[in-house]
Amino acid sequence: MTVPRGALHLLAGANGAGKSTLLRLLAGVAAPSSGAVELLGFPAGAAELRGRVAWLPEASGAEWAATVEELAGLAAALHGGSRAARAERVEAALQETDLVALRRRRFTSLSKGERRRAATAQVLATGAELLLLDEPLDGVDPESAERLLERLAARARRGATIVLSSHVLLDGAIGGDRLTVLAGGRIVADGTPAQLLRDETGARRSFAALLRQARGGR
Amino acid sequence: MTGALRRVAALAWATARESSWVRALALALALLAAFAVTGIEVLPEVAAAPLRFERRLTLLCWLASGAALLAGAHAVGRDRRAGQLDAWRLSHARAGEILLGRALGAAAQVALAVAPLFAWLLVFDASGPCRQRDSLAPREQVSPVRVERGLVDGSRRAWRRGPVLLDPGERLELQFAALPAGEAELVLPWRGSLTPSSPPARFTLRLDGDPVVVGKGGEVTGFRLRRHWAQPPRIELALAPESGVVRVDLPAAMLRGPPRALAATFARLASGHVAELVLAALLGAALATAMAEGLALVLGGVLLLLCNLRALFVDAADVVREVHGHGWVDPALRAIAVAYERLVALLPDVTALRGVGRAARALPPWGAADGAAFLAASVASLLIALPAALLLARRPRGAR
């Protein structure tokens, strides 16, 4: 699987399909039993990738009591840059995740979907070239999820490379550059969202139908 | 370097602002310390203000360092559970920076919570230095260089350590080699009438051969002579033949200078306690990188206890070894005691780091051994943090 720079690459699949494992391999926190993972010209986990890659783990931020803005600010600080650049990145991340109004709210006081968006904002605030987002839409309401996907697509158009996994993809995913469907740890379908989300007659089909067909085609 | 400091500061700041329950717990423990020691004030052995101050502050420090251990373990344990430690490894932050930042933040959380109570104990409490300035303000202290006990038969015997029991007709001579600056006070605590039936002490106190006090003693008393000494004095305490036995507390015999400002004492106590909190938080954080929080707390708690009671354990092992010389101890027990002493000696002595004992004895806040205590704590911190940082920074097995 190859992800070109500046692309929004979607990973879809049922629970246990291997999406999170793939993202962990890309982040370099798990090692492949065979094969190789290379990011931005370096092996996954290489020291040269420090500050250039950011990863949103599946269970990120379960108990933080800090505010949304502080969490994003911390992630920005760990990834470096001038004070002005960090503030700019935090502001952009809060806007992209629709959290400007909730910036002073403590993470623990947020709803499940808001927490997920706050955790995503942390990763966006790093300003890393490659963003690995594991289930950023988990618990997020459909309207907010659509908007987030649109903004991530726009970020990719500005040069960021984004690999995003989700077990519930939405219409907004059409804006993605590439969609890979996983099942049982293997790629079962790969193409543009527009191609994969249409059936043989050219009619639009749901993600559920795509997953059913992909599983049947193994 | 600037970047590393900024990252550590960012992590510490974020940690210190989190988890209000840690602050609440620390405050509750601190209040417990204050009230618990208030309850034992009635016991005669803690009646003296310096002892009461030492016990109260020590208990507060113990509980606060326990809270720091908990806060440090929780901060890192939570990051580990949430996968955040792995996520931060992709940033510029090094494993050591993450550990240090989290530990400093956890220590700051606890320090902020107990600071008001700490300040209250120092400033407003009846046994604190501000209210007991005469007993607790630091003073220059000069101990006698030579102590001789003159027996009834006229022979003289050098006395090296510990209190001395003087029998009727005996004398005790103390020789000083230096004088503290300013008006110095001779302190010679002693206790007569050791049993209800013993006769009262009849004594003569001589300075450089001249009698200055001749009298009959009570149950608990001592001498406190304040004057401008021209030269280091020679003190002689002689008991009359009809006197009762007197116990002289020689370790406390000294010439001491006038009380100095308390600011240095406060700075010493605060810096020692903060260092202790950082050490405890770092211990909790480091252990939580490798094991579950509960286990980290138990193991860290045991280590902290050993660090706090180090002097006691070393003394106990010393006694076992000494008694063994008389054939009263099994060789196996002696071997265990020696091994235990060696193990405990590797741990930093946090009581020396804290400096409460020096304050309670009105010693100048900074002693010659304090540098070694801080150095030992720094080395211990490094030894704790290094394996944890290496563990945190390890790459997944098989990764290139």
C-alpha cells in the first residue's frame, strides 16, 4: 500500500479488520512480522521522523482534566516551533474541529464525540506532515463528522498527508483521495472513494454494502 | 537545550493544572498530618516544642511525598493506558523529558496543595519557628572538644559519646576550643532527682575555675549562661558528696550564638521538601512506565519508606552486628543484617535532604553534609529515571 504525499487516505473496515494495527505499524509503535513500513523516506519509528509524524491513538485522552486548548497547546509545544506558530496551529486545529467555543472546557467535562474531536485537535495542532488518525470520527455526530472530513480534505490539499481509519464512513468520505478496505488484516478493496462507492450499474451504494461485498470477495 | 526545557516546562505545566483530585488528596493528607500530631502533643516525650515541630513537619512531608508518588504514577500510568506515551514518542520530546515533565508537574501539584499548611506550621503554629524563635532559630553551635569525668577516687576518664550519669562527689569538665560570634550562651542540660526517693542534686558550676553557680537542683533543669566570653571557657560541674545522682545530656551541651534570621531556615526546609517531592513523583512516574499503577505505588511506597527510615535501619543493623560480637546473635541473622545495611545504605537519606532535624536542633540551615544529601538524591533520581526512559524509548521488537 502506498500513500502519496498530500493525500487524504481512508482506511475502512469492520471491527477487528486491522485498521488500528496498520496505523500502529505506520506510527512505528508496533513492528511488522514481515515486510517493511517506510514513511517520508525513512523506516517507521526512525529518529528522523520526530516531529514530522503525529498519531491519534484509538484510546487517546481517556482521563485528561486539562482544557481543550491546553491539550492542543501541549501537543503543539512538544512538536516545536515559535510561540506565534504554535498559537496559530492551535487556533487552526480548534477551528477545524469546531471546538473554538469549547476551548476553555475541561476534557473530562466533554461528551464522547467532543472528546474525540478534542483529541483530534491535539494531533492537528502538531502541524506534522503526516497525520495518522485512528477512529477520529468515533462518537462524533454525523454533521460534525462530515465537516471534519471536509476540513481534513482541505488540509490534505494544502500539503498534509493524512491516513484516517474509521469503521463508520460517511458521505464526506467521498472527498478523500483514496479508500482502502481491510478485512481480517488484509486489503480487500482499494481505490478512490468515488469508484468504490458505486456499484456495477454506477449507482451509489452505502459503506455497509461495500464492506459486505469486500468481505464476500475475500 | 532551550527546546528541551520548553517541552519539559510545557509537560510540567499541563500536569500541574490537571487532576484536581490529587490536590484534594494531598491537602486531606496534610490536614491529617497536622491533626494527627496535634493529638499526640499530650504525650510527655513530644512535649518539647522542637520535638513537636520535627514530628509534625516530618509527618506532613511523609504524607506529601506519598501523594507525589501517587500523582507521578497516575500521570504516567494514564498516559500509558491512553497510548499517549507512544504518540509523544513521535514528537521532538525525548522519553526523559516526558518523565521529568510529568514528575515535575505532579510534584508541583502536591507542593501547591500543601504549601499553605506548610507555611502555617512554620509561621503560625505554636510549635513552629516563628512562635518558638528561641528554640528553633538557627544559631552557631560549638560543642566541647574534650569532656572528662572526674571520679571520686581522683582519677579522670575521657567521655566520648552519649549522656553521662554523675555520682555524688564526681565532676565533669568540658573544654571548648572556639567561641560562636556575638553573645554566646552555655547550654548544659541535666536532670537530677532521677527517682522520687533520690536526694536533690547539690552542685557547683565553675567557669575557668571560678564558681558561678552553687545550689540545689530540681527534677529537670540545666544551665543557660549568656555572656560575652573573652576566650573559649573551661566548664566544671561538680556534685557534692551528699548530692543525688545527676544525668547530664552531654550531646546537647554546647556554646551557642545568638538566634539568626529564619528566612534561611524556611528556604532550606522548602527546597529540601520540594526536592523530596520531585524524587517521589519521579519514582512513581518511572515505575508506572514498567508496571501497573497499583504495583508501582506499592513498590514505590516501600522504597520511600526505606529512604525515610534509612538511618533507623542502619542503626538496627549496627546494633545486631555489635551484639553479635558478644555471641548473642545467630551468624545467619548477622549476615542478613549486614546485607540489609548495605542495601539500605544505597538509598538516599531523605531525612537529611529535608533538613527538618537541623531546624529542630536550631542548627544553621545548611550543613556540610547537605551537599552530599542533595547529590545523593540527584544520583538516585538519575538511576530511577534512566532505565524508565530507556524502556520508554525502546523501539518495538523487530522494528528497524
